[in-house]
Amino acid sequence: MNRELDPQLFGSSTASHGTNMGHSASSRYEVRGAQPEPRTEPGKPVPFPALDIKVLEAQVTQMKAVMQQFDRRLDQLGAKVGELARDNQGRLDKYGQQLVRLEDGLSRLTRDSADRFASVVARVNERKVQDSKIQEMMDRHNLLVRNFENRLESLQRLAGDQEQALLSAFAALEDARAELARLKRM
């Protein structure tokens, strides 16, 4: 399909153009020099050359297409951002739930540890009380044993003294018997 621009757009004459396909692009499209600025009168619209309006229309159409592409891309990005926001919110919710569970576990662990520590402290205090009672009992026992040993020693001394006295009495009795037996023989 062959496309040709309207030759009047570029200010060339129709006689020089025709439908010759053999001409080069530079000979088919002549570029006019700068056009003089249109004169305007107050209250009247400004006359624009046809070329400028068509170029502007083409640029506007092109810009609309670009804007539509940007809008589509923006919608795609918005959808992706929304999806990422939903994913992030889901993750944050999951992390929040895990954090709540972790905090609950830590608080239970802290309570259990505090209870166990209090139990251990109570047992240690009870053990100390029992140890002090046992120490007091041992001290009393040792005192009783020392008193008993002292009494036993004094009883042993007394028994020894009495044994000595008994032996002395036996010896005196034997002496007295022997003396009586001698006196009877006489």
C-alpha cells in the first residue's frame, strides 16, 4: 500500500508532483521556507496554516495513544501495588499473630520460671530452717553426750574410788580374818 502526503500541505504545486513513483523522496516532498506569521485582528480567530493543525492533530492523537499506554501501565502498576500491599498486609498479619503467640509463650515461660524460682526459694528457705533445727538438735545432742561423758567419767572415778575402798575393805577383812584365825589357833 502506497501512502503519499497531500502535496498542498507542504506548499508544492500539483503539477510538479503528479503520481510519479520514480521520483525520490526529496523531490516528492518539497519543504517550504518559513511562513510569515499570520496577522491577527482583535476579536478575530488566529488563522493557522492547515499543515500546523494536521501536525498538531497527529501529535495529539499520538499523545493520546501514549497517555493510554501510560494509563494502562499505571493501572497495571496500581494492580501490582495493590497485590503487593495485600501480600504485605497478609504477611504483617501473620507476623503479628506469630508475635502475639511468641509474647504469650514468653509470658507463660516467665510466669512458670517465676513460679519455679519461688518454689525453689521456698524449698531452700525450708531447708535452711530444717538445717538450723537439725543443727540445734545436734548441738543439744552433743551437749547431752558431753554431759553424759562427764557424768560417766565422774561415775567411773567414783566407781574406781569405791572399788579401791572395796579392795581396801576386802584387804582389811582378810587381814581381820587372818587375825581371827590366828587368834583362834592360839
